[in-house]
Amino acid sequence: MNVTTYRYTRSQLRIQLGFFAVFAVLTVCASVYVLLHLDHGHLTHADGGGIELGSIAAFVTVVVAGTLVGSTRVDDHGIRVWRAWGRRSAAWSEISGIEVVRDVGRGVDSFRVRVTLATDKVFKIPAPIHSVPYSGDPQFDAKVAEIRARWQAATGGAAALRTTG
């Protein structure tokens, strides 16, 4: 069986690790702030800003850490997606569309692969992904073409008529 696994590029991982480090440091700083301002189990300042900052930073740290482990596996039977928050899989025969979609947010355009099932359920795969202006994947188009070719080969060419992107 021919298996291909797609993961984030090194530059994408470096950027994610940078975000992870920043929010991990913020979490530690906010925790130290809270510990220094505790007096018999109660904050000595009424604002409690350290707790709010620490909670937000801890949440973002966990979310960013979860994005570091995503991968997509393609084999003769279908596509499998692994993320920290769960797994998805679909047989090639269950897929009705594979398209590239553009996510725009905060000055960064990301191009991701969206899989549409015959049941009209959709999911985006974690990799490959291409982001502009940084952390691009120079092989993004080739990887998407390979995924589509595997889908088409597994469905006897019928997939080509259903491709939406």
C-alpha cells in the first residue's frame, strides 16, 4: 500500500513554535504575578489582571500547541487527518469534492484543502497549507495535485467530474 503523510513545513513549524513560546512565557509571567500577589489565598489587588491574562495566555498556548501536531495521511483507501483535538477519515468513495479554499484573517491569507463528503459534511485537512506572506509551502500545489490524483485513481476517474476547486 502506498502511503503519503503530509505535515507542516519547517518554516511553518518555526512560526508556530514562536507563537507557542510567546504565549507560554506570558502564562508563566501571569502565574508568577498571581503568586506574588496572593495573601492567604486571596489576591491583594482587586483587579485580578494576572488571572485574566494568565487564563487567556494558557488557553492560546494550548490551542497553538494543538496545531503543531496536525498531519494528513493519504493511502489507497482514503484520507486520514490527525489533530490534537481529534481525528477524521474518509474513504475515497465517500468524497464528493476536494478544493483549495482561501482563509483571510489579520493580513494573512491561508490556502487550505477542504474535503467535501457525499453527505455534504466538510472538513479541512491540516497539511498541506500555504500562507502568505510568510510560512508558505513551495510544494503546496504539487501536494494538492497528488491528493486529487490519488482520489481520482481510487474512484476510477469519476472524481475528476466532481472536483470543485
